[in-house]
Amino acid sequence: MTLLRPLPGLVIRPEWVERVTTGPYDAYSSAERAAIAAVNQFSFLHVTRSQEDVAPERRYDVEGLLNGCSAAMQQLYDVDAYVQHDEPTLFLYRLGVDRPENGPGSRHVQTGIMGLVPVTEESDRRILRHEAVRPGRTDLLAMHLTTVGASSSPVSLTFRSSGELAAEVARLCRVTPDLETNDDGVSQAVWAVTGSDADMLIDLLGDRTLYVTDGHHRLAAAATARSRSSDPDGPLGWTQAVLFPDSEMLVLPFHRVVADQSHRTTDELLEALSEVGRILPEEDAGSARPTVPGTVGVYMDGFWYSLVLPEASGRRPVDLLDVSRLQDSVLTPVFGIADAGSDPNISYVPDPLGLDTLVQRCDDNHYIGFILHATSVDELMAVADADERMPPKSSYFEPKPRSGVFVRRLAREGHDRDDLLPDDNADL
């Protein structure tokens, strides 16, 4: 089966970019989302509102919430904020961010192919996962998709790159892009590709395995929506995705901030950690930041250290990850954190927020910070190939596609809300 399909997609008009598009939904706190939405009626955050974005007394009115999201989407259609591509189209999507830590003028750029991929179950080996999902979140996303009748944030996938496909993408990007913007430090460029050029991209991609890098919940939600449809082979049998080659992916770490439930002193904690591995004092955050796998930086009470992790507890690909070694040798035995996905005594700081954020959180609450080396794309693929699941927050991909740049409107592909089975309004 073809793994990539063009769509009659919508692309934001240049004059509407700043008023509509936003960073990914989870890049903001609920307070930040509320502040942005309050001053901008056209922000795409109105379309992606979730239960935590409404007043507590309205939190369980899911129908009202989703109808509000639908009305916000309709408002953007009404003001003609999007260019509609009527012909089935693939979109080349280039993202760029500055990387000053790599030197003056350093920049990371990646170019993906945006289109539709088949909705698959976890057992389907065409699209491989590496993270578990929360069912409640998946159900709400599925209901959002079918109520609003549109999606914007594509599932991000990667694949093992090839020179021939890379050369074809580079050729197609030599012309002036249909959209070119620089917003919130992220540059974007979009090229629409149709006809024989789109066919060539599909043929060159072939049937190679795809790996989810971001959007596990969106993919699971698409599977839920498909299962509730009376036409599972129709538009709901496909989901919006952007495919980036593995050679261009930038993977950053999620750092850990941990509360010590035993309220030990710094000396007592240093003694406990010394029983795990060799721990040494460091001058500052820069010297404590790990440059190779197998070591983590530690921040406690204003001081920095480096900790050499013990050998992995097993030989599976997931066991070999630094996030697993830290979990198995430190977080569970030393701090009693058995479930890193739900324990309130652990939180996460994505690397782009900076180590100053981690330090502030630690200083404010007498927490301990752990600085990790990034998981590599090869490690992620090995875990997915083995059908294993990483610990929560094992990788942070940067840059992320921005919300509201693309819209896939299901009605333009022949989808009707009457296609849904009665259990679409199942309780969360």
C-alpha cells in the first residue's frame, strides 16, 4: 500500500501568519494559552482548546468545548485566512532555528514532506512508535478531529534517508516558496507540489518504514476516530503527517527535576548518589552538561556535579538509553519514583527552555536537577524496531511544526459527520 498520499490542503495566507499561527499547544502553560487567546480572537489556540483551558465549572462539558473549537475554525474559514489547494497536493515544509550554542550564526534546518499517511494500529509495522499514550487524551483528540472536521498539527515522522529522495526534495525547493515566514524564532517555508512531481516523491519514498518522532497521541486518536466511523476506508483512514529524513532531525533532551521525599541534606544525597556511580564536583552548568552518553549532570543546592551512570540493567535497546539507566539506577531506588509518567515528584524541562529554568525550579523548591545527554535518532529507531517503549519524556525534537500553518479539512475529501457511529460521543 502507498504510504504517502497528497491532499487538497489549506495553507495560511502570509498576511495572516502572525495573527493565526502559534507554537505547538503543549509549548505553553494553560495560563500562557489563556493570555494569548484573550487578546487575539484569531489565534489558533481557540481551535485547539482543551479541558484545562476552560473554567472548572465547564471542564466536563465536552460537547460545548468542542463546538467552541469548531466555531473558532469556522471563523478562520469565514475571514479567508487560508489559501485552498483544490488539486491533491504534497507540501514541502522547511523549518529552521538558530543554534547559538554551536557557534555564531549556527543554524539547524530540516525539510519534510507533508501529506497523508495511513492510520495504523500499534501492531502495524509500517509506522513504528516508541512511546505509550494516555487513553483519556486520545479520546478527546479523536472527538476534536471528528467534531471540528479538521486537523492542523501533523504527526511528525522520520525515515532512513536516501540520496535520491534528498536530491529530488532539494530540486523542488529551488523555486520561490508559496509561503515564507519567520515567527517566534522559527523560520518556515512551504512549497506546494502536485502532479508528476508529487508522484515522484511518493515513488522515491516507497514502502520504507516510518517512525513517529512527535504525535503519538494524535496517531492513536486518528485510529480511534477511524474505528468509530462507518466509512473506515474513507478520509478517516488517513492522517496528516510530515516526514523528515533522519539525517536532518535535531533531538534534544528532556531534563529531570526531582523532589526528595526523604528531605535529605545535600551531603546525604551525595552519599546516596556515590553508591550508584562516581560523582564529581563541577565548576558550572557548562562543565556539568554531559558531552557523551553514560553521564548525567546533577544540580543540588546551588552546586553542580557529574554522575557516571552504572551499566544498563539489561541488553534491550530501551535498557541502554541514558533515560532508562537514570530511571533504573537513581530515580527509582534513590528517590522512590517508580512511575515517571504520573509521579508528582518528578517534572521535566525541555532543553530549549534552558538550564536557568531548571536551576530556578530547583532553587525555589529545594529540588534536585538531572541534566541528560540527548537520545539519538538511531537509538529511537532501535527501540521502535524492537517494539519497545521509552520512558516518558525521553526525547525532544526541535523545531516543531507550528499550529495553524496547514489545515486538513475533512469535508474537502468527501467526509461527512454522518459517517460517524453513535459511540463517537463516548464518555472520556
